[in-house]
Amino acid sequence: MISVTQLNGKQYWINPHQIELIEANPDVTLVMLSGKHLVVREKPEQVIDSIVEYRRRIGAFKNEE
């Protein structure tokens, strides 16, 4: 799970595998596979970095088994 923050300051943890696309117009909107739209404070680069780090952690856990 990765952490994102809505414009009102509320923090959420979402499954990055469920993100279909990221829009920046100018607010950053995560479009989920379910069709739900989440407007977040993070910049697209921050979301991408979080996803990459999350996937690295998953890979590291798999290697430890």
C-alpha cells in the first residue's frame, strides 16, 4: 500500500496495483481500475516514486523467503 493525501489533508493508503492512470490537470487525480477518482496533494512524480519503492519492498520480501 502507498500513502496519498487528499486536498483536505486526509491521508489514505491505497493499493498501487489498482491505479489505472494519473492525471494532472492541474490537480493530480488518480483514476482507479474501479472507476473511482481520487484527487491528491502529491505530484505525479511522488506517486510514481512511492509505487516504485512499494514494488521494491515487495521484491525484497519475496527474496527473503
